Amino acid sequence: MKKLQEGHPVLKVNQLAISVLNKGSIHSITEDITFEIHIGETLAIVGESGSGKSITASAIASLLARPLTVTHGQILFQGTNLLEAPARYVKSLRGQAIGCVFQDYRGSFTPFIKVGHQLVEVIRTHAQVTHAEAKKMAMDWLHRVKLPAERSFRSYPYQLSGGQLQRIALAAALMLKPALLVADEPITALDVITGRAIMDLMEDLQREVGCAILLISHDLRQVIKRSHRIAVMQNGRLVETGSRDQIRDDPQHPYTQALLRACPRITRKHGPHIQETGMWR
Amino acid sequence: MLLQLFSRMIQLIFVLLMLSIATFLLMKMAPGDPVLTILKASEGAVSQLDQEQVREQLGLNLPLIQQYGLWLWSVLQLDLGRSLVNNRAVWDLMMDRLPATINLTAGAVIVLLLVSVPLGVVAAKYKGKWPDHLSRLFALIGASIPSFWLGLLLVYAFAFKLNWLPTMGSGDIRHLILPSITLGFVMAPEYIRLLRSGILDALSQEYVRAARARGIAEWRILAKHALRAALLPVMTIFGMSLSGLLAGSVVTETLFAWPGLGSMVMEAIIQRNYPVIQGYVLLTGVFVVTANILVDLSYRLLDPRIRAKRGRGV
């Protein structure tokens, strides 16, 4: 793995276009997506469902399945264009240098294999360690995501709650200390309190691991609290990218303004801290 | 679990009772008379008086209900009766034939596994590419060929032309090869297609995507994560195949003169050898229910969710 100097982006996406290729016909899904993420930074891509944000995340994790194809652009991860790099290299990054957490926590682990075994499997795929060492590491990480390690290790996915599964998914994604975590709607399927706890945990672990996070969400309010920079996506295009303060206080694009209005109002009338009014959805 | 086994046992008793009544009635309704077979075997001319005598000896002149009652009573005393043809105990007859059938079953299952698992997995892995087409073609051919014809072809090629293997009969393991291949190949297409669709279904699941995102090797995903999910429906079919195989495959056993249960019951039916047929039907009933229990157990091994669900209630 290349060592990166401070200031260089972990991920740089250049004019990325993704299309559906179907027997000769091309249907464009996203176009001209350009953004970058630096070490320790959280960039959020926000937009309504169908805007192409999850597909962009899939492309970065090189998980696009046919008929979806990248038709143009670059995905530079630590300086290497993943679209042109050998498949073996890209595969070696997955799970090790690029971690993923998805929305569907039920689908993040194979239902009939104990989660402990699945964590060990991931560790041993990427690191030359014995089973005992891998198990110790998995237990350590279960502990770090604040779960009873012994019991969780021996549990099948169906025996765990959504919040617990998402914590283990975070552990699975972060235990090999990736440079980038792609979190695709990680808390959308969870209740508010559990979701908040997961986001707190993710922030803590980010500080610990030092990774960059690409956070995909439809929820601008969460995103304003949790990310450093925000990119707003509409109909497959990034319509506005800026720091969270700028997006919150001075949105330029009408769609961003509409998204902000769709959220519970956030005002700064009463001092520098954020005050929230209104109901949660 | 014990409770479940117990309920299965009760079920077994009912199945056997119904089965025996049905076969008993159907046998009596079918044309043909065992008395004639017995007498023809011993003497040339058969008088009406002789027939009546033998019929009385065997109790075949009694009302049906009484005949069934007598049979059931002796079965409850663990006596399946004696063959009308050679007066041997039905139980001994069946136990003579069972080992050959078990050998053939094992051989057929091995062939089945060797053929269907690789072809099913490869078809799913290379969906839409030439290995998939090849496997589809194979499945189509296998499903279209009747077992007796395939058996004859194999005998022609490997026994007659190449002279590698014996044409028929039993003895050493070489006798087992052609009948096993015949049975295994004919069963394989169903399993190939079922495995393929099961694996494809599993591969489209979120958990496979998650495993890929974690960098797990593709073959490992296939073998550990997808194949296991695909095995559940396969086990259901396998339970049926297994009980069918253990009951003996009439066609293949007859074709290869294989001394198993299938060819035994074939002879018994031709001779209207009622006690043998009844005993055989009971035995196959036991096989079917046992195979079902084994399938249930395999479910519990394959899917922990089933283990939990069943463990709580039932």
C-alpha cells in the first residue's frame, strides 16, 4: 500500500459517469461526478432515493454489477485509478483498504454462519494470521464496538438486533484499518436512538483508525451534524459541494435549499450551537 | 427434538397402516391368482379341487376383512408371513435382497454427487457462458433419456464393445458400476438445475454482496456462503430420491439382473405373492418416513434458524 502524505486525497473521483448497458442501449444513471476525500475527513453525498448516490458508492467499492457500468471518468484511490487497475489489485483493496457498511443490516452477514466465523474469515482473507490470532482480533473488535464479545462471536445473525448487527458490520469494515470507509445509508433502517449511537461509534472509530468516510444518506440533518463536507446529488449529478457550514448556512442551489426546507428547521438564532426545532419527520 | 421424533413415530404408524390397507385392497382387486402360480409350479394339470384346497390352506377363502386382520395380527407379532411361492419368511427374503439395494443406492448417490454438484456449481458460476450451456445440454439429454435405454447403451459400450465391465449380475464392485451410473445419471438433471437456480438465488442475496465487499474470495463465497443456502431445496428432493432408491429401482435392477428389492418385488407382483408385496410395502413405508426424518435433521444442520424455530415449539 502506498503511504500517503497529509493533504493528498484518499479518494478522488473524476467526472465519473455510470450507465445501464442493456443490449446496445445506454441509459445514463450518473454523470460528471467529481469529488475528493482526505484522510480523517467525512464527505457526505446527500440526495433523494434514485439520485444515484448508492450506485456511486458501489462503483467506488467496485461492487457494480451488470448491467451497471462505468462509462467515463476515474476513481483514484490512493492515486491509483481503480477502473484501470488489475482486477486482483482492486479485489485486494476490498475489505482491507476500502471497508463498506450497508443499509440492510440483515444482509450484511450470511444467515447460517456465526458472525464470529465470518469476522475471522475476513481477517484471514487479508492477513496471514492463525485462527487463534484472528479470533482474538475479532473478539477485540467486538469489544470495541461495545458488544459482549464472547456471546456476539458465537451468535448467528438472526440472534442479534439491527443495532448489534450494524455494530458488527462496522467492526468488520474497520478492523483491518482501511483508508476509506464507504457507509451507504448505515442507519436508515435503524431507529433514531440506535442510529445516533451507531453514528457516534463510527466517529469514534474513525478517529481511532484515521480513515476517511464516504457517507451516503438521504437525511441532510444527520449529515450536517456528522460530516465535514457535503455533496448534494440530484438526478445523477452533483449539484452542489461545500463545507457543511456553507451548505447549512448558505446553500446556493435551489435543490439544496429544498432539501434543507424538507428537514426540520435548523437555526442559529440562539448562539453558535445548533438548535433544532420541529418534529423529527 | 425428542417430541418431534415421537410425533414422527406416530406418523410412521399411521402411514404404514394406511399403506398396508391400500395395497391389500388393490392387490385383491387386481386380476390374477397366486394359487394358480403355486400349483402350476408343482404339477401339470390343475383341478378345481386342488385349487380350493390350496386356497383354504392359505386362508385366501376368508372374507377380506378377516384376511387383513390375520395379516395385521401377525405383523404386530413381528411376523411378516411367508412367501407363497417358496415358503421362506418374507423378512428373510427382504434382508437377503436389502444389501444389494443399499450398495446400488450408495453407488447411485456417489455418481449423482459427482455429476450434479460440479455441473450445477459451474452452471451458476458461469451463468450464460458456455459451461452453463453445456450443463444445460447435459441436463436436457439426461432428463430425456429413459433409464432402461441408457442402461442398454452403457452395457453395449462398456460391456459388449469394450469388454471392460460385466454386463449384468452381482459380485464384485465392477458389477456395481454400470447400474450406478445408469441410476445416477438419470437422477442428475433435476439436481443440476436445482443447484444452479439455488446458487444463483443465493449469489444475488445481500449477504453475498457484503462478503464480496469484504474481499472474500469468489470460490469461497460460492462454496461456503451460496452452496449451503442452495442445499436446502436440494435436500428435500434428495429425501424423496433416497427413499425411492432404497425401495429399489425396478427398471434398473431388472435390466442388470441386480438382486435387489426392486427385482424381488417385480417377481412377487408377477406371481401375486401377496405376503412378499405387503412386506415390501411396509419396508418402503419405513424408508420414506426415515428419509423424511433425515431430511429434517439435515435442515437443522444447514440452517440454524430452523434449529431455533423448531427447538422452541412443536
